[in-house]
Amino acid sequence: MKVLVINAGSSSLKYQLYNMNDESVLASGRVERIGMDSSIVTHDAAGKPEVRSVSEILDHVTAVKRVIEMLVHPELGVLKRIDEIDAVGHRVVHGGEAFKESVLVTPEVKLEIRKLFDLAPLHNPAHMMGIAAVEANLPDVPQAVVFDTAFHQTMPETSYLYAIPKVLYRRHKIRRYGFHGTSHQYVSDKAARLLGQPLESLKMISAHIGNGASVTAILHGRSYDTSMGLTPLEGLMMGTRSGDLDPAIVPFAMAKEDLTMSEVSSMLNKHSGLMAISGSTSDMREIVEAMREGDKNAKLAFDMYTYRIRKYIGAYAAAMNGLDVIVFTAGVGENSVELREAVCSGLTFLGVELDRERNAERRKDPRIISTDNSRVRVLVVPTNEELLIARDTYRLVLQTKKPDDRSKEIIEKVE
Ligand SMILES: Nc1ncnc2c1ncn2[C@@H]1O[C@H](COP(=O)(O)OP(=O)(O)O)[C@@H](O)[C@H]1O
Ligand SMILES: CC(=O)OP(=O)(O)O
Ligand SMILES: [Mg+2]
């Protein structure tokens, strides 16, 4: 079975095509700057050089059409015919309380995702455009949705409720949901396997540090608490997002600076974080570079960013009354030697001992970077949200098949 995984953003669409018989990636790529004057398509088919093209792609329907054209292209493609795509899986950031696990797309599911537009205005509308674009281009292909929030649905009330009038929860479902769940789930499972210990026996903290960043306390394999909240704004300081702040700042700044609600929201989501403190960039590579050149603002941004990660790790170790494993993942967590060093150097009281040489190795596979004597094991595990999305989609679609077809598919997979 071949599964196409799509992560649709407001102006971009990333894709990966999997052969589920051996979970190999046949092709991957992205369409950027959708709706702008020059859109960029990058396509990378297994065994062929990556290609880049610039054209005008005004909407997501056209973007999906371009992706399909690339996949069946006589030279650059990997499929003979479009009907070789058996299923499509989508990343959906917000599933609210309605979705505790991945599901196949139905009219009811689409309605629920629409109801959550308010709670994830940057993400959910774009995902719906992705789903509609697939319907338009591949009308008979089953689709599944995999939610960032699903893994965190195991959190206890003590973690997910805010200490505000309960009517806000009852009427509007205002609570902590948490995000990046697919990633936290993937890396925690991978970490336990690498250590050769059952996930259920471990107290783990996973730090997904990318553009968006969140930390999760994973107690015996289940999400126990997580730093993002009702929306992906709470918690850590991020590239352009503020993370935690005193909520009184919002009305205060609105009054003093004469800001509207959408202006204050844009300030906190798009003009804060590393960008605001460094005054120049939200990209950690550039922050580290500028810091080396003696830029004081970049150093302050880096110090605040890493201090907050350390603070959350300390808090979650207390929340779980212990800690066995820390996992770093995502763009910054997987790649920044400096960040891991800065975070871990302040955690020796917990029994964290980083091995400097292991930490400095630039490898792409999951690995241990703590010393052999470290009481808490520290790991780097490259995340793979797309693979989990492909697996869930494959499983859900297989369940809908007639028993005979199902055994045929499973036999093919074993072979
Ligand atoms: N070698 C590196 N060192 C430090 N940071 C890096 C490195 N490579 C990538 N990054 C950071 O990773 C971030 C992107 O992370 P990623 O997980 O891909 O984000 P997203 O999926 O949310 O777009 C970039 O903003 C960049 O700062
Ligand atoms: C939920 C979220 O913050 O996602 P991303 O990191 O992709 O922006
Ligand atoms: Mg991401």
C-alpha cells in the first residue's frame, strides 16, 4: 500500500510518499509560498537528484495537483499512475477533546475540525484546505487525520485545567490541550527501544525544540503534562512566540500601546521570542553564529531560551517525582550542540551528566549523549511525525478492507 502524507500550512504544503510494505520513503518535498507571486516546489524522489521549480500556485488545490504531477512525472516521478496512491494521511494540529486518536475523514470529522478553527487559527484552516484539495484531486482515495493533540489526551485534570472559572471550560472547552503529540509519542517510543527498557517503566521528558517548541512529561508512556496550552503559544520561548507570560500583560499592553486583539495576538505569535530579544533573527543557527561574534542581544536570547527549557525540565522532574530519560528532538533539539550543552549543564543536581564528545557528534541516528555514569540518560532522537501519520493511516485504511484483501496486504508487507 502507498500512503501520501501531507502537512498543510497556510502558505506551505509538505509531503512524503511511503511504500508501507517496507515503510520506505519513495519521494518527499514541499510547496512553499502558496498564494504568493512566485511559489517554490521542491521535490526529492528516492535515488534521483532533488529538483526545484518556481511557478505561480495560487491555492492548495493547485498545490496538491502539482504534487501529484511530480509524483507521476515520467522522469522525476516514482509512480506510473495516480491510482497507485492508496490513501492520504494529514497532520491536523488541533483535535480538541473530540479526538483521542487518529480517524478516517468523514463529513462529521470535517465538521469537528472546522469547529476548532478558533483554537488553532494558524493551523486548522490550512489543514482543511489540504483535505479539500485532496478530495478535489483524488476523489476516491480514503483520507485519515492524525492530531497533534491526541497523545496529550491522557493528561490528568490537574495538568489540563486552568485555575479560572469552570464555566469557561464547560462552555468553551478552555483547557490545556498540548501539541507536537505525534512527535513526543514517536521519540519516547524510540528512546525506550534504544535503551532496551519498557516505556511503561520510565519517567521521561521529551523536548521538541523546533520552530514551535514544547516539553512533555511522559510518565510510564503517557503524556502527563506538557508546556503548550489551549493554543501553541504557551510554554517555552520560541522562534517568534513569547511562550509563558503574565496574562495581565495582554490588557496592559493593549491599553498602553492602543493595540487591538489581533495586533496583540500577532505580537505574541509572530514578533516575540528569539526574534524580539535578539532583534534580528528567529533562527537558532544565526543566533549561535551572532553570539560567537560577540552580539550581546543574541547571547541574551540564547540564555533566556535555554533557561526556560531547563526550568520546565526541573518542573516536570518534580511533577513526576523523578526522571530517567531526557530526549531532545526537532530542528534545534537534534542539531544544536550548544543548546543541549547549555540546558544540561544546569541539571547536574538531577543526576544529568552530558558526555561532551557524544554531544558534539553530528549524526542522524538516535543516540545517547550522556556519560555511562549519568543517572539520567540523555538522548537525541530525530523525530518522524510523517512516519507515524503514515502508519496510522495505513492501519485505519486496512481496517476498512474486506478480510481477504487485508490478508493479501499483510502477506505483501511480510514479503
Ligand atoms: N544546525 C542547526 N543548529 C541550530 N538550529 C538549527 C539547525 N538546523 C535547524 N535548526 C533550527 O531548527 C528550526 C526548525 O525546526 P523544525 O523542527 O524543522 O521546525 P518546524 O517543523 O516547526 O518548521 C529552525 O528555525 C532552525 O533555527
Ligand atoms: C503546534 C506547532 O507549534 O506546530 P509547529 O511547530 O509546526 O509550528
Ligand atoms: Mg514542526
